Amino acid sequence: MSSHIGLIIVGDEILSGKRADKHMPKVIELLSARGLALSYADYVGDSPERITSTLRRAFSTADIVFSCGGIGATPDDHTRQCAARALGVGLVLHPQAEVLIRERMQDTAREQGVPYEADQPDNVQRLNMGVFPEGARIVPNPYNKIPGFSCHGPGGGAVHFVPGFPVMAWPMIEWVLDHEYPHLFHRSPQTERSVIVFGAMEAALTPLMERIEQGHPGIRVFSLPSVDHPQYGRHIELGVKGPATAVPAAWVDLQAELHNVGANFGPELVRNLR
């Protein structure tokens, strides 16, 4: 896959700490189940300028990007307008979105036992939730029918916009993955192998790490130091990760290098990444 997968989280409430972000761990989980991995994530407050610049950058790539939050119709929701600005297009009421939003309003009126009045001011206001950048495609919302939308950018990639509410966002992201990108699932299995190393300093292990990467193109060597781990205490988790077919040879060389420097190491860890 030539493109990467990115995530944009929009909202002052995340950056202020009023709400904790739940999207990133869930997106990682949804991607991992399909043999995919998240490459990056951006957190953006409710600043139209920052949202626009973030989206403009996303649209300039060939990446697959999910944007969560800010697509409502209240004054602090700017994402729809910023997406149009980033693409240099206008905003229009999407006809399919209009149908779905009207269906939702009729359902709500029926549930409340009141007549549906299409021209009532609050119902007219709700239609703004279906005003998307020109050329957008809808993303179905199984929770309440109010759709999200997808836009393709000049870089060849796409940004898929969903609400900030997890109960809506997560099934919508799954829908996009399963309908738009099934051809990418499980194409390049990735794995990692690592070992707990005691009593070593990262600086002393750096030359070893560089030799492994130079000898095994496509493999990445990583070190994760810890000073107060509840089980292992002070240690470094040292490992290799990359294509499942290439990791075993790099792992053998890493073990040999550790033996050569007399490293004191403990348990080995294996994790399938995607």
C-alpha cells in the first residue's frame, strides 16, 4: 500500500481535558483487525484556521484519513466549512443527506407523538448537517441516519468525516474500511520480536541497532527504555519489526549481537502488528 492511514481528532474538549480521546485506540483496533496500521494522528482544536491547514495537508497526500468531530451544525462546528475551504470548493446540501436527515426528523416526530413540520425553524437548521463540500459522498450513520461524508483530494487520497460521538463514529469508520478498502486488508503482514535487556544503556546499544538496520533493509529496530516497570524494573525492550517474512533473520542477528556484547536479557516478546 503506497498510502498511509491517518487520523484527525477535532475538538477543544479533547485538548482541554474535558473529554478523553477514545478514537485513536479504537481506530488502531479496527485497523489491526483488517491487517492495517495507523501511521499518524493529529489533534486539532476548534480553530477554523488550524482545521483548514490540517485538512489541506491531508488532501495533498495519497493517504487514507479519518476525521472525527466538528461536523454538526452548531457555531463551534467548523469541519464541514474547513473541508470545503481546504479543497477550494463550495458547500451544497447533499441530496441524499437531505433525504436521510428528513427521515430522521420524521422518525423523531413520530417517536414524540407530534406532527412533522418540515418548515419549522429547527428542522430547517438541522438540514445544515447535510451541507457538504461539492463532490462529497455520504458515509452512512446506522445510529441516527445523520450521515458523514468523504472527499477526495488532489493528492489522490481521501478524508472521511464522521461525528465525534464514538457510538456513531466507530461503525461509520468500519463501513468506510469494509466498503472502500477491502482490497488493502492483510496485504503485508507485519510483526515484531523483542527482548527485555537489563543493565544496558541505549547509547551503548545504538551501534548494534544501526548494524541490524543496515544489514536488513525494511526492518526497523526499536528500543523502549523503562525506569520503573512493575515487573522488570529498570530495563530496555529492544526489538525488530517489519514484514513478517523479514523479521526472523533480523531477529537472529539481533540475538547474536546481544550475545556478542554480553547483554543480560530476559523474556522474549512476539507481537503481530497487522
